Amino acid sequence: MTSERKIRANRANARASTGPKTARGRSRSARNALRHALSLSVYSDPGLSEDSGAFAREIVGADANSEIREIARRIAEAQIDLHRARRARHQLLSEALGDPNYESAVMQRKKLAAVIRCARSFGPLTPMPDDVVAFLNSKPEGPHKFAAILADKTRQLRALDRYERRALSRRNRAIQVLDAARVLQALSAEQKPQRKIASTQFFAC
């Protein structure tokens, strides 16, 4: 039978293992999760891999040769990565805007500093002045909240911008390669050139 002491120890360990407690720790954890999720290949996720294959077939058709299918696969993978970066940005901002208790790390540090100053000036048991209490209870709203979120999430937003630019560049290069491969394929087959349909018809930036 598990002893009472062991039970208390397990509960204490569980409380200590629930993740970062501070705003800075939670922010770092979110950045790590974001970085690792977007750095994973599309083909490490069965659902995304299936979507990529279906999209590649939509681009070039089921009867394309292996070379064309491989290029289409690269286009599809880059397009999905592009959507992942944009979806992550939307989620990041939506969650912060939808949090009624959102507080930037900078403002949390300012409020903590105000509490410490009051404690040092008036003693820890003395009620804080009304203006300090109002400051501690204040929450950003409207444009001020959005500006605070943008400032607080700058590093994450910059990282997402880099992911998006890289995915967009990979996609566009692959589209150019696909168009060139189709021209070469038509010439090698000595077929009469038909009106070229640009691969970019599938995409809208």
C-alpha cells in the first residue's frame, strides 16, 4: 500500500511539473513549441502528408511522370508550410486578443516593481495607495491591447515571418522548375506546343 508520505511527495512533484509559472517562462515555452512544430517536415505528420499528396496530384494530375510528380510534391509541401506559418500567426494573435486577462511581460514587471516600491516605502502590511491599486488592476483594451500584444510577441512574429518568406520562396522556385520541366517534356516528345497554363493559377499569395 502506498504510504501517506509517498502520496504527498507525488502530489508535490505533480504540482512542480505543470510547466513554467512565470510569463517569461510561458512565453519561452510557447516559442519553443512554435519553433519545433514549424521545423518539422510535412511528411512527419500523416494528415499533412496526405494533404500534400492530394494537392500534388491536383497540380499535375495522376498520370504525370515521376519527375513531374516530385516537383509537384515540393510545391505542395511548400504551400502547406506557408499555410502553417500563416495559421500559427493567426492563432498567436487571436489567443492573445481573446484573453481578457492578457498582460504583457513588460507590464507585469512594472506592476511587480510598483508593489515592491510600496512595500519598501510603507511596509508590507500597509494598504497600497488607491492609484497604485488602480494601476495593478488595469488591463489594456482596444488599440492599446493590440499594440501591447504586437510589442510582446515581436520575436515570435518575426520568426513566423521568416518561416513564411522561406516557404513562399521554396514554392515559387519549385513552380518555376515545374514550368521549365513541362516545356522540356513537350519538346522531347516532339509534340506541338500547346498554350502554356502557368502553374501559378493554383496559388494566391
